[in-house]
Amino acid sequence: MSALDELRALFATARFDLGEEADEALRSLADENASWARTMPARLARAGILELGFARLLAAELRISLEGGERLERVARPAIFVANHSSHLDAPLILTSLPVAWRDQTAVAAAADYFFTTWWMSAAASLAFNLYPVGRGGSRRAPGLSRNLLAEGWSLLIFPEGSRSADGKLGRFKPGAAALAVDLGLPVVPVALHGTYRAMPRGRNWPIPGRPRVGVRFGGALTPETGETVTAFSRRCRRALEALLEEDESTWWQTVRTREEKPTPAEMPHASWRRIWESSRPDRP
């Protein structure tokens, strides 16, 4: 069995037999805030895991296109990245697409009731992706841990939909990311992920065969305006992300021309089966 096959089997079974001593040591690391994952030893380990592990693995399994990365050169840190979410590929794709300086100082918000329910999942995910736990409630009140991380200079990656899309289409935004930006006056960078639902939707633990195409597109930073409410800014962030997603289907100019003339695919009242079919259609030649 090759190393790649062994790694596939590890992800498929998600079982780790490390022995009692290692088991107890990792349990002590899986604290509720995953603060150990932001220490220097963990950051150095994560740099190797992402660059030598996940970046190469993703490149072997997917055909990845990256656009808009140069826009980050004009963004002040810390910042809040907001992205559409339809696959477990999303976080590693964004992290490996970020410049190293950004990647090293970015934490990823993750559902506490999913990634932090078992010690081994909490420890592994926190080490690999610098996850920290958040609730799914989407309260307008900026979460304390997120606020503390931003105050310490950490940028955040937040999926405002709160969960993976069931049909690959952009869902409603919860106001947490917008509340943080409005309260602290920080920039929000929309990140459009294209093709991840088709490549590895819910129910799969490995990308489909054939190296499907996926895209990561960074948009221009958005800054809350004076007097802008959380609701208004959240809507503006969602519209910006929608526009980036539409650019993958057409061009920037066509997106600008047609945006006021017709609803976006996410707004059209299709049946769920049709939305799933559109999101999972095969790659274009």
C-alpha cells in the first residue's frame, strides 16, 4: 500500500490507535479554546503539515485555480475572511492558498458541536488548521474568543452560513462575522470557493476521482462605513461574495451588467434537487 493509500484509509476510518500514554497526552492538549494550537511549536508544525502535507495532497487530487491573491497586499491585518461553505475541502483550500505570512497568523472558526466533541478530532484539527470553537447560534454579539484573537493580531476565517451547504448554493449569512467587523472596524475579505461541492460534498470523506476542478478567488476588502448596521454590512458582504461566485460562471463585466437585471442563482426559487444537480454538474471541457 502506498503512502497516499494509507493516508486515504486513515481519513476514511478516522481511527487513531496511539496507545494509552499518547492518548492521555493528546487529551490534555484538547482544551476547550485550543489555545495551545497558537503557540510557536504548534505553528511550526502546522506550517509543515499545510505546506508539505495538505498542499501537495490537494494538488494531487484536485485541479486548483487561484485568483485575486494579489489583493491581499493592500489589506491591513488583522482581517476577517468570509467564504461560502459546502465541503470539508474549504478550510484547507483557503489556508494553503493564503500567502505564508497570512496563513501563519490566521485562525479558523469551527463548530464546537462538530469538531470539539472528541479529544482526537479537536487535537488533530486544531493542530492542522488552527481551529477554535464557536457556536452555531450566529448571535449579533461578537463572540469573546473571536474578539480576543483579533485583538492579539490573529486574522480569522469564518464561514457565515454556519454549516456546509446541503445543495452547494450560498445560504443565509449569520451576523457574527459582520458584528466583529463593525464593532472593531476591521476589513472583511470575501473568498469564493468554486467546485468544492462537486469535488467532495457532504457524505464523502475524499474527493471524487478524476482531479475535479476547484477555484479559490479572493475579493477586494470591505470596510464597515460610519453608521452602517451589522445587518446592512452582512448583506453587503454576502452580495460581494455572490458577485465573486458569479464571476466563475461568466466574467466580471457580465456580472456587473446583469446583477441588477436578474436574480442570482442563489436567489432563484429552484427545487432542491435542481440546485443539487446544478452544483454537482461535471466539469466543463
